[in-house]
Amino acid sequence: MSKRKELERLVGELETGGISRRDFVWRAMGLGLSLSSVGALLSACGGGEKARTAEGAAAEGELGPIEKELRIYNWSDYIADDTVPNFEKEFGVKVTYDTYESNEEMVAKLQAGATGYDIIVPSGYVLPVLVATDLISPLNKKYLTNWGNVSPIFQNLPSDPGNTHTVPWQWGTSGIAYRTDRVKSPIDSWAVFHDPRFRGKMTMMDDGREVIGAFLRYRGHSLNSTDPEHLAGAKADAIKAKPQLKAYLSAPVKGQLISGDVWISQLWNGDTTQAKAEQPNLAYVIPKEGCTIWGDLMCMPKSARNRRAAHEWMNYILRPDVGAALSNATGYGSPNAAAANLLDAPVPYPTEEELKRLEYQVDLGRDTATWDQIWTEIKSA
């Protein structure tokens, strides 16, 4: 049986109740689907929403006194130096802070039985998978007294309607970073990745949603388009760009931008800011055609033992001074509206005009398999 037919069979079983959400995730990932693809299929089939409805009441009630320990699992280079020490001192809690480099690494560790964490910080597209596999718990809003500080832009996100399971951590965009001392003319378009003058000095992200989405925007389409003609054009553009690229590379490219091995890179705004601290000849641009806007979110694993401490941590992060310190350290935007006046170099919330050029990634439904196939063909071209 072909991979596509097997996937269609699995989706059919999920929709008719013949297979659990958990089994669907494991078997779909066994077919080689990415986390974003599995999450999109779950959302399209209603899997994540069913789990939210069934668990809604579980977040109510008292959590008891704060525990003496807290275990956090977060992205690397994504926190201020004093965030953890200040929390430990104020609350009398010993924090263990571990890091990962990708959502896939984090989810794989949880799936393998790493049950000791009380806080994780996934990207929005991973939420349907985490909910469907019962890996995270709904939150008790009674203990999130600083929730009112969250900007309305980052409430009720597509990945977590009603903010049942998440508290916003940081937000950013996926645009273009470049060395101004090596690239003499300002960059303003995804077209730069077709320019042979920079052959071997450019990278794009190792992420099909980002690469295909960029070239969809380049052609004037939504970065979530499932139109066959739109996708064919984006695929052609990506294949055209590939000979000019040094590699498909995400976070590790910062060091190469600093050293000059890479001059132009599809990159996140905050990583560019971090790199600029060591290499001032760096600029970041949101292409005129538009790009992705995204948010990372704090969640509590279902296996968390220190639940009161986890809620106190999330509420602590929502304080204006703590939220500002995070953004000052990472270079990413703060979802905390009350922190705005405390930022060293505020990452402004998108204006109405900018929002027209920025899009959140949304689930692609059954077209996810098509996107996965296109990305495979691009990388093997």
C-alpha cells in the first residue's frame, strides 16, 4: 500500500472513531509525516478540539501550596540571565532548566517517557499533536492573575482557541537577515534567493512550511495556499533558488552570518538581533511580499508533578518587568502589552498595514500530504 493510501486509511479510521488520536499520531509519524503535518491533519479532523472539550473541567479547583521544585524544558538561547534566579529567590523554588533545538526534539523526548518536566515551550503548530496525544494539561486560569497583560493580538490564537492550554512566551517573524557589509543594496524581496551573485552565500530554513510559504508570498498568494497552481509555482521557485543556496539551515546559521560564511539567510528576527550583538553589520527585513508571524507558547505536560509551581512560573513571566527582560535578552517580541515601556529596543506590534503582509501558519487539512511531497521533491531536486 502506498504511503498516501495508508495515510488516507488512517484519516478515515480517525474520523469514524476506529483509531485513537494517540495511535493516529504515532502511526502517521511512522509514515514519515512531520509534526506540523500531523498537527494539521488532527485539526482538520477535529481531534484536538475534542480533547480540549473533554478536558475543559480538569483545569478547575485548587492546586495546593507551591512545590519546592520546577523543571523547565525550553529552546536554547531563549531566556534572560536573571529570569530563573529571580524566580528561585522570590518563590523558594529550585529550577532545573534544560534546552532543545527543535520542536521535534522536544516532542520525541516527551514521547520517549521524559515525564519530569513541568513547563515546555512549543511552537503553535505543535499544539494539536500535544493535545491529541494527551501530553499536556489545560491550565487553571485562577492562578494566572496577570493574564490581562497579554496583548489581544496574542490571545485566542488559531493554535489554542480560548487559551485553554497555553500562555504566550515570545513572538517573532520569519524574514531575511543579511550582511550589510557584503550586500551593498538593501534587500526587500524573496527574489534575492534567485540572485546568482550570492551563490553559495545564502541559506533558507530547513522547514518546508517556511520555504514553500515564502515563495507562495513571493507570487502574491497566501503562505497557507493549497491551490495546485499556486503550489506548483512555489515549488518551481524553490527549485530555481536551490543552486544558489549553501544549505537549508535554521538556528545554527547565526554563527555563519557572524563569521561571513553566509551573507543572506531566511531567519527569525530575534536570532538576527542576537547575532547582531557580535556582528553589527547585520540587517533584518520583512520582505515586501510578506512572511510568517509566529508565537511560542508555555504549556504544562500532563505528567507534571509541580503544578502550582508551573502556574506561578507562567504568571511570573506575565509580569511587565519579567516579560520585558526576556525580550531585551532574546531580541524577540513580547506578547506582554504591559511590558512595552520597559523594553530597551521594542519590537513593535504589527500595524494594520503590516498585518496584511504577515500570516500565521494554519492547518492544511488533507493537503498536508501534498505539501510534504512537494518539500521532499524540492530537497531531492
